[in-house]
Amino acid sequence: MGNITPDWVYQRRESMKIQRFIIIGGVAAGMSAASKIRNLNPEAEIDVFEKSGYVSYIACGMPYFIGGKVPSSKSLVAYDAEYFKKKRNINVFLHHEAVKINPLEKTVLIKNLDIGDERTYSYDRLLISTGARPVMPPIKGVDLKGIFTLRLLEQGIAIKDYLTNNSPKQALIVGAGSIGMEMTEAFSEIGLSVTVIEKMPNILGSMDDEINEMVEDELKSHNITLIKSKAVVEFTGDNSGVKRAVLEGGESIGVGIALIGTGIKPNSEIAREAGIELGQTGAIKVNDHMETNLPDIYAAGDCAEAYHLIYKRNAYMPLGTTANKQGRVAGINLAGGNSSFAGIVGTSVFKVFNLEVGRTGLSEKDAKREGIDYIANTIEQTSRAPYFPGVSKIRVKLVADQKTGRLLGAQMVGKEGVSKRVDVFATAITAGMTAHAVENLDLGYAPPFAPVFDPVLIAAGELQKKSGLA
């Protein structure tokens, strides 16, 4: 039997005539796509237009740069524009903003932010990877000096500079999501008194109370003030910067620096104006090839939706891991290949002081909102063999389908071993495994790493018993 060349190779060979690619937005999705196009099409002309001053950096490292664990912002820069030009033959234009897409003429109007002029560029195929921006709540005085959001590397550098130049003593964080938790630790570790304000009655979005209560205890143990079910209505200060925050009800708090961490929303306006369909989430609607509804226009990263394997519909869960994978898929298909994005289950982890916190799939709150007939259970087990030095407790909450026992979600919190175990659950959920199947997994064991019966196995077994399917 002779060798069979895959269909996508033929498609790519035929598409070699497609020579001009424009990518709006760099960083995770944009540069992953650009690099894939270059690998598959050595002759292509690839132009990347990036609004900010950095095109490839590790955004997730910024809290650790601000908190002093990462010594320099340069450590967070993966590659600069010069690298892509000299080593990859990819043209990167920094401080260039896409103003308008004309799908009929296959052009993009680009504004050079340094000098203010505009120029039209043509494309054969286009990728929109414009990312997302912070949600700014309607707070009076939010434009005072010393009030920041944290999305771009420039913003991280600005926060660090403000801390150095102004030596504030009190930090206020508006929003108790994962970024808020990471920045709480960062501010606290450099000696600031930290207050966290959360408008909702619970922290960490849709994570469940059994997990949140351990995180709240950890905040208290580090003298963090947490105020829930209240919003900031006004910031006050003078020309030197913010001084106080006024809450609902009139309470006033001293503030030397503030971070707004109330979520993000997709930069999808330029797509909508071009006639590109948005999903119900407000992000760009794409198929599994990262194609939009318009020919030769693709989207990837934090501006785009992603297919959720449990919801069985597109969702908006912007994460760097997803952006990188979507960008790679988009790049292959832009260059004429045939790659599909496999979907997500919503896996994330973060650290706050001595705790690791992770989740994948649905929480109990999510399952209730979706009207799913579910079963949930929470256990606590040791992270290592009970007699081994350094042992600590891990709390695990699982959610499964009541009728089938199929695992739908996992949440974990503990001082060690959370990330590894959340990944086990993410794999199991992606594979459609039941709690019974997870209970019988052959996991690694040694006293420094796990007890004989790992918390993963115990949690799955207890859920299986509770479901009545055991």
C-alpha cells in the first residue's frame, strides 16, 4: 500500500498562492498564528499590527513582577518585534491600531498611534486577535492618578513605577476574582495594607462556597480586609493621586493605590462594524476552524468565543492557554491547512498566599443555572501520606450528572498538589469519564506526593456512592 498524502496538505499546496496575511493584535493568539503561517508558507508576507508597545509577553506573570518575585519586566517579554522581523521574517508594527475592516475590498485601515497618520493595507486572509479589555465600573473619580487596571504589560510597568515613586501604604482592590487574589498577595508582600471590595455576596465568580470559605480564611490569616456585597461609588483625591474610596452606604476607606479587577470584555467592536457575527457573549462567533461568518476572516484569542465541551455551545472564557491553541489552529487554517480547535472545559488555577486554587468544568452554581440534574459532594484528604513531613489538607468538590455519573466539574483548594490534580479532572471531563471510571484510575503514588488513595480517587469514589450508582 502506497503512502497517502493527507487532504490538508493538498489544500495547503493549493493555497500557497495566498501570500498576504494581516493579523490584528499580537501576543498569544496573534503571534502563535503568525508563526504557524510562517512555518507552513515560507514565502508569505505576514504583517502584525499591535496597538501596544509589546507583541509577545507573559501577561500572567505581571502580579509576580509587581510583587517582586520577578525582578524585571524584561523577564516577561518572550520575544520582541525585532526578533520576529530578523528571525521569522514577520513584520510587526507596534503602536498601530486597526481602525476599520473592509471585507469587500479585503483591506484594513491602520492608524499609526505614534504619528497619527492612517494607511490602508490589503490582505488575502485576515486574523482578528484584538484580545480583551478590563470592564470599568461607573465609579466617580476612577480616572484619578493611582487607579489602575492590569491587562497590558505597560499597565504592569506603570503600577510598579507608581509604587516605587509614590510609596503608597494602602491598596484597594475592586473585584475578588483570580487577578484580584493574585494582586492581593502581590501588594501585601511588598508591605501594603490591602482591602478587597467585592460587589457580589461571594468571591471568585461562580466557584462554590466550600472552596471560597478556605480562600477567605487565608485572606484573614494575612490581615487582608474583605468587604462583600458592597460597591465603590466614588474615588476622591487631588492632583497627586487617589486618597480615599467611598462605598455604598457612605463608608470611606483610605487608598494610596487602587486596582480595578471587575472582569474583562472582548475587543470585538471592529469585527461587528465590519459585519462579522458576534455570539451572545459579545465575543466574535467562530467555528472549530476559527473562521468567522465572512470569507477569509478568522478570529482567535480573548476577542473570540470558544466551544465548551460540557455546555455544547460557544462560551467566553478568555485564558492564555486557550488563546495560544486557538491561534495555532487559526494559523494552520489561514495558511491552507485543516486543523480544528478541540474545545475547552474551563480549566484554571491560581495562587493566593499559601493556597493553590483550581477548577475545571462546572461548579454547582453553574449546574444549577443550566438546569442540569446533578449530584455534588465535597471531601477533604491529605496531600501526601499522612505521616510524611509537610502534609496538608486538600479540599475537593466534584459535580456529576445524576443519571449517568458523568463527571461535570471539579474544584480544589489546598497548600500543594492542586494544579496536578485539577489537570487529572480536566482530562477526565474532556474524555467524558464517569466518577466510577475516575475512581479506578491508576495514579502515581509515593509518600512525598500523595497518599495511597489519592484525593482524586477518594473524591470520585465518595461522589459515586452519593449518586447511588455505585
